[in-house]
Amino acid sequence: MTESTALKPPIPQPLGQDSAGHAAGLPGLCLVFGASGYIGSHLVPALLGEGFPVRACSRNPAVLEARGWPGVEIVGADALVPETLAAALAGVEVAYYLVHSMSAGRDFGRLDLEAARHFAQAAGVAGVRRIVYLGGLVPDDAQSEHIVSRRDTGVVLRGGPVPVTEIRAGIIVGPGSAAFEVMRDLVYHLPAMITPRWVSAKSPPIALENLLRYLARVPWMEETAARSFDAAGPETLTYAEMMRILAEEAGRRPPWIIPVPVLTPQLSAYWLRFITSVPTPIARALIEGLRHDFYARDEELRRLVPQPLLGFRDAVRAAFEIERRGAVVSRWVEGAFAVRHQQIDYAYYAKRASGSAETTADPAAVWRVVAAIGGDNRYYYLNTLWSIREWMDWAIGGPGLKRGRRHAEEVRTGDRIDYWTVMGAEPERRLSLAFGMRAPGAGVLEFELEPLTAGGTRLTATAYWHPAGVWGLLYWYSLEPVHRKLFKGLTREICRRAEQDIRGQRNQQNRTQPR
């Protein structure tokens, strides 16, 4: 087989005659369950590129709709709510199960098993032909709840009536991969590290594009049914070696690593929130699993799905190139390169602080106040603090004192509002503003309006911050308490003004009505 044939095999045929109406000889419908996650966000376009019809599923379908995937059916479902699964699984031939509950906190192991049990049962009722589950490499002495949970999730899925193909991978090298981003943040935020012995633990990293090829191919082979396969790249490296290579490819001096015997992975996990922008529960679960060496027995998978495998250095280069091309598949607050000022040293994931308030005013009234922010209207709450920050920016040559806007009340994408740039304006739903003052990182302020079932609106203001190295982290943590107080007060004041405007309109109507 030539390399080009291995890279672009013909579209596979369905697993058998279709009970859901698929025409013979055409690829069957693929469900990507967990399409808003890291792998799911990349797998959907990869399957589309192979010619498969795709249904993408998430608990929040609005997130998927924002991706703009052409021809993809978007549905909402939650494996912890079994009654939502039937519609998502209807007519599906291959279902990719890509969800986990690590962000739920310390109870994630139980939730993972419960969700897998519901999904396996619903897939059997729906007549799904194959489930593909992405698990993790499991060492013989596994103790980490994260590793054990991923292993046991595969066991629960295999206990259902649908044949399961499990792909077990270690570190995935690509923009947005939690393990990769933890290493990137360590390289950029810590010029020197006092680390436990886990930096000498070994793992076989795999490039994102290689893993996607495996996932796309295995469900269409009869010999992969009811089997598990390890997936890995061509090298097994220590974490220290990976961080050194990552630093070199990023043009940074490799960090000075000082291993010590007393700092366990569990202790390391406590200070992660001060070092990395990866969500803390996920980063902690990953770190606690680093006490093990990971090895992959991937000969069988290589035989079934031949492809050129990228080494770690080439995989890092590919990840950086994906970012430079602007091909990152994510919502802009989670890694969009334009928001990060085209800087690979700006953290992929954002730190965030928010505040919210509820009002009896409808979304239209709240939007009128939100859309008029800045310019002569200023910022509604604690304007003295805003002014101090603006003068500080002006003093170092920034645009802090540039005030004004195109229109006093209307807003559209691309507008300049003082030192902000409007990244997105969805009337009565969302306003997204890119921060323009000088700072060690990149930020976005977003207002979200949610209609309440009993009437009224919930308004949430959230600041997202992509820190640039250790100074970006220090900048964020010095202002985080102020942000939380500011956004709570800001949302309350906007809601109050919306209610006041409604009362003013009613009074005006009453005065103009004939008696």
C-alpha cells in the first residue's frame, strides 16, 4: 500500500443492510456524542471530510450550532437524562461515545458509569450497529480515579447489547488537548520547576490527526467489533522530555526542572489553578494519573489502519501550525487564535470570572441597555475604577482614553466601543467585546441574556482571560476579586436600568392616552 492510499482510503461501506433506511452501499449515519468536547469538535469535521453523514450531540446544542458545520444535524441530549437519548440515537449506525464527567468534581467516577449505562441501553433499543469509545491507556497498577473511571466506563458500555470498539490513547498532542495544554502552560509560566518524580514517568503521545484517523476507520471493520486497541505514536517519552521538546519548538528556553522525592502528584494538583488555565478538575485528574508509566501495545491497530505516525516533535509542530492557520475548532473563548493575538504562548483555555442578576424585564429591554454600554454612557457601575484603569493604560501608551462609539444605542460586529472591539452581537442573546488595553494576555468581556421560563431575563457578564506567561497569571489573580464584585454589580445595575426604562415607557404611554 502506498502512503497516499493509507492516508486517503476509500469511503467504507456500512456494516450490513440498513434497518433504519440507509441505502445500500452508502456510508451510515454517525453520531458524535459529546461533540462539544475536544475530540468531538475535531472528529465531526474529520468524518465530514471522509464523506459520512454526521449528527452532533451535546447537552447544549447552541454551542454546536455556533460551530457552523455544513450539513451536520445538531441535537441536544444528556446521558444522565435517559429520556433524551432516543431522539439522538434514532437511525444511527455508528455512535461515538466521547463524554466524561471530570469537570463535575470529585463525584465524576460514579456519574461516568451511570451515563455509560444509560447510553449502552438506549443504543441497543435504537438498533445502533457499533459504539466507538475513546478510553485511556491503563497501567496494570492503576489507582487514579480518572484512569480507573475511563477503564470502567468501557466495561459498562461493553455490558450493553451493542458491540463496542474501544480505542485507548494516552497524551493527545493537539491544540486544546488538556494534557498538551497543561504542558504548554508549564513551559510558558514556569522558567524553573520543582517537580515530583512524575516528570520521569513515561508515556507514548499520539498526534491528534493520527488518532482521528483511527477513530474514523475502526468501526467499519468487522474484526474490530467487541475489541479494545491501544493507540500511540512512534515514541515513548518522559514528561520532562516532552516539555523540553515543546519549549524548543515554541522558541523558548527549556524549563529548568528540579525533581524532588517529597512532592507527590496529589500535592502537585493543589497548585495547578495558579499555573495552568486548563479547568482545574480536569488538570487535577490528569496530574494524579502521572504516577504511572504508560505503554501501548498498538501493533494490531497499526496493521488494521496503516498511516504515517507523527513523532512528538512533528506533532507539536503540527499543533502550532493548526493554530497559525486559524484552523482551531472551538468557540473563540477556548482557543481562537485571533482572540489570543496570534500568540502560541497565550494560554489556550481562558481564566474566567463572572457575575449575574435576574430581572422582570424582558430580553429586549435588557439588550437595549447592554448594547448602549460605553461611550458617553460609560459602564454603569463603579465608573471610578474603570477610569483609573483607563488612565493607567494611557500612561503606558495604551488606548485607555480613546472613548466613543459609532452609534449611541446600536451595536454590530466590528464596531469599536472605546478600547473594545465588538466580536459578536446577537440581539437579545449575546454581546462579545475584545479587550483592547495593554496587558500581558488577551481578554474578552461577554454579556449573555437568558429568558426565564416564568418571564424576565437572567443577565450574566463574564470576563475571559488568556494569560501570557507568568505575568499574565499574576495580572489575572491580582484583579480577579475586583472582577467578581464588578460584574455582580454591573449586571444588577443593567437590570435595574432595564426595569426603569420599562416603567418610563409605561408612564409615557399613560400620559399620552386620551382620558
